[in-house]
Amino acid sequence: KQEFNKRPTKISRRSLSRSISQSSTDSYSSAASYTDSSDDETSPRDKQQKNSKGNADFCIKNIKQADFGRREIEIAEQEMPALMALRKRAQGEKPLAGAKIVGCTHITAQTAVLMETLSALGAQCRWAACNIYSTQNEVAAALAEGGFSVFAWKGESEDDFWWCIDRCVNVEGWQPNMILDDGGDLTHWIYKKYPNMFKKIKGIVEEIISVKPVVCNKVGKGCSAALKAMGSIVYVTEIDPICALQACMDGFRLVKLNEVIRQVDIVITCTGNKNVVVREYMDRMKNGCIVCNMGHSNTEIDVASLRTPELTWERVRSQVDHVIWPDGKRIVLLAEGRLLNLSCSTVPTFVLSITATTQALALIELYNAPEGRYKQDVYLLPKKMDGCHFSLHDLSSFPLLFSFSFQTFSSRSQTKINK
């Protein structure tokens, strides 16, 4: 603890100013102090890059990393048998011929396998990232070298984030007719900026729907079980009575956050809600407490409240910040309160093989469905397609089908889920 407190708190300073957003972007205060030992690099938006065939319809960190990214994609293919089997079986039929898919997901090696599968099945794809920290730059380079229009890099700003999405959508002579979204930012952007595009959108496949009890139930269970297996003493806070009962039955102690906030060493949010951990709680945390988020949104930890003049930010390494109070106390904030696993690590490839395959099947189903099969509504992926049985609590693991129209989106609160 003495060595921890000896760390220098001032290396170099820069102020960051960003506007408030309720989606996948951060909320910063321009008055905050942020220390960082590294110099800023040139933004990819200011670079002129082309792949080996002279194509420049992409914006990534460094096209020279393509060979490294290609090896990662090839490794991922070996661990995604379901998706590779779908590609092999259906590429002769080209069930997505004529499909123009615009996507907004995490840009990883596993996503690259999905994108190349969609292309092998006949689709044209344009892609952006749904998280400013989850892009694997070398994978984005490999996709760009392979001819994909990819607009993403690790460490985007808020402005970069929306600019990349707009570059995917707003292109002359290219009208998307399918959407693959993770979190809804792409759908929101089209609805806000280009509502007329929805007239030609046949459907949307959404990777995860943030129904609070479901997300908390599945993600929270996984986090709790993993920490317990490693010997941690795990406390659970839960507002949903069914989820709370399940936690009790699994042997966890249920508490209120303010009862234990001074004693705990790690705080993990996974609720899908906002302002779960506010400044009041962070002021009371012990020195060295680790704070992180496993929910999809970046609103669960009130990071904006930490961007004030009296607090100093120290960048320890990528995705790890020390936030230092005037008395020397510091907390360790991971991924700036964003989705932890894909910002700081990754998800098991075999698991993603299942979700990516169901996404591809959902796109094929929506694109080829005869007129009238799907109404203006929201649908679960049919059991005949996902090949397994699941209950309402398993919704977060499977994509949903959106039979889409502008009218449906504008009145989405009135839509219903059909089993």
C-alpha cells in the first residue's frame, strides 16, 4: 500500500472535453485533469490510406497491420465451427445475394469471421464499431485489406464514433437494406439523420436487448460465479426480487451498496441501468478500490462526476486509470466505465461462434422472408433456427428479429415480443 501511494500523480496534463451522450459514448467535463505519459498520435481521419488494390473506402488505425490481423482471423475460424459450417453449406446458394448490410458491432477477429461469412453468402457490408475501445486494430486492417468498408479504431473520441457510423451509412450510390446492430446506436443514427432510409430496410437484427432483469441476471450470475470460484467474498446488490432470490439460493449475501462500499476491494456493475455507482459512493471507497462495468452501456458508473478540478486522472496503461483525490486516495477505474470484457480482454471465441451463427441465420431469414411473413413487430429467433430451447431469462444470449418500418421504430414502446 505504501508503494502504491508513492506513484507520481503528475506526468503531463491535458484536458478532455466531450458532450454528454446516453448511448455508447462517454460524458466528460472539460474542467477535469487528465495525466498521460504518451503523446497523441495522428487521428486516422487525418490519414490517407489505401489497401494493396488501391481501395481507400475505409478508415482504420494502420493498414500495415493487415497480415497480423489475418492470422488472428484464421485462428478464430478454427474455433467457430458453426459459422464456418454455415458458410460452407450455404455459400453456393448465395442466400444473401443483393443484401446490403450495414453493421455496428465490436470489431474483433470473431466479428471478422462473421463479416466474411456474410460476404461469402452474397452480401455487401459496411461496418463501424459499437464501442470506442473494443476494436482490434489489426483485425480492422485485415478487413480493409480484404475490401471491406470498415470505419473503426481503438480509442475513438465521441465525435469519431458518430463520424464512423455516418461514413458507413451516408455514402453515394449505396443504400442499406439490412441492419446488424449491437446496442442500437446505428439504428438510432439512421432514425435521427436519415429516416427515409427505413423505407428500404427489410429488417434489423439486434445482437442484445438490454432488458434490465435479464442482463443483470445472466451477466451478474456469470461475474459472481467466476469471482466466487477464485476465492473472493462476493456481495450482491439487486433490485429485482426474482434475481435477488436466485442470488440467495446460489449462496450469495445480498446487501445494499452503501452498506459495504467502504470495505469492498472491487465494484462491478452489470445492470443495464444508469448511475448505479455515483460520486457519493466513490468518495467513500477505500484506497485502491477497483471500479469497472460489465453492462453494455457506459452509464452505470457516473464517470462524468469524476471529471472535476479537484480530482487528478493518471493513465497507468491502456484502459487503466487512477483517479486521485486531494488527500491521496485513489481508485482504479477500468476502461473508463465502459464494457470491460471487450475493452480490456475478449470473449471466448466458441461462445461467439454460436451468437454469430444465429445472427447470420437471422439476417438470411429476414432477407428472404416472403411478403407478409413478418409484421411490423419484434420477433424472437425461431427455435427451428437456433436449434436449442431457452426461456425468457436467456434472451440476452440470442439475437432478435426486427420486422422493421419507420412507424414501428417511432412507436417501439408499443411493440410486443412474439414467441
